Amino acid sequence: MGNENGTWIMYGVDADDPNCIHNVEEAIAYIDKVGFLPLFKNNIPAFSLEERTMPDYWWSGIAEKDPWEWREIIARSGRVAYGKFFDKKAGFISKKWLPYFVNYRRDGYDFDAMWEDGKASARQKKIMDLYTDDLEDSEYFSNDIKRRAGFGKDGAKGFEGTITSLQMQMYLCVRDFKRRVNKKGEEYGWPVAVYCTPEHLWGYKKVTSAYKESSKESEKKIREHILDIYPISEKYLPKKI
């Protein structure tokens, strides 16, 4: 997605293009095939869901064809991880590749250990303290996290930056998008992101299965895989993925 002379432009392909993704099942299959994929256009050509879908259907509200709607369906499915994983922007990571991102981005640290070593911020700790082993305390609306963790008008600042940093470090992901419910049990407003830990999604053993190798080894595997799938990416890849 780009802005040209004040107009937002969506980049994509025609319906009959062999690279076109037509529905959410094809999107999940493609993410599983390539391993990980940003939602929107970025520095690496064709390395996004945007560039493999039909531009006219974005924000159309037609769930079967709208990639913006697909991200909600994909997050809800639990088959692929969704969150701000790429340069603080949204994208997807397959179940196969998530452990490597977890090991690389966390540098082998569970959050409690990172906090004890002084590598986590107090703001991050306030949010992560909400997540426990109790299944009833494993998924939160973003506005509930903000309130319970003490952010807001009279509390701590920088909520959006903090929640994004926890996704970039693979401690949180988006589990779903839901509308809030009032006291009468009626839904209202736009769908709001619901966050959980990757461990809640797929289990601690699976999520941390790459801890046995160094974070540099995991980074190398991720980098080599991008180059294998998108050879053109060699001249665009940043030093830190």
C-alpha cells in the first residue's frame, strides 16, 4: 500500500494472474508454503499478501474476497500466527516457522527470564503480568489490556508502542478480532484485536522448540529461507529481520 499525491494505492494482481490468491484458504496455504508473509507491500518485491491479491476487494466488506477480512479469519483460525511481526507492521507466520522467530526475536528468553535480566521494560511487564497459565486469563481485548495494565489518560503512556514491541519480540500475537459487548449483551463498535501468547495458541513445547539452538542459528535459517523463496530479496533485506 502506497500513497501517491495524497491518494492511497493498493498494489496487487488481476484475477487471472497465476500468482493471484482468491480466498482465505488459498492465503493460508500460501503462508504455510512460504513460511511467513507481511500483510502489506514492503521493500521486498512481491513479498506480501497485498501484492498477491486483487486490489479492488480490499476493504470491500465481502468476507470471501476481502483480504482485510481474511486477516481476522486467519487470526481466529489459530492455524497461522498473526501480529505486528515485520518492522512493526502486520504479517503472518506459519506454525512451522514460528519457533525460529520466537527463538531469534526472544534471544532464547522466556519473558520472566528477560525481565529478571533487566532486558524488559516496566511497561512490558505490566502487560505480560496479565497472562497466566489459567485459561480464563489468556485472551484479552486490547482496550482491556490497556486498562488493566494501567495505561491511559491518567496512567502509563506508550501503550501502542509497548504492545507492538511485545509482538515484535514474539511474546504476544493477535488471537482474534471481536466487537465489544455492552451491559445488555449487545455488540457494538468496530472489531477490536484480542491478544494472547503464542504458547496459548500452540503450546509451550511447540513454540519454544527452537530454544535448543542459538538465536543466531534461527536468524540464519530465516534469512536463508527468504533468499530461497524470494531470491530478489538479497539486495533488500535489512541487517536485522
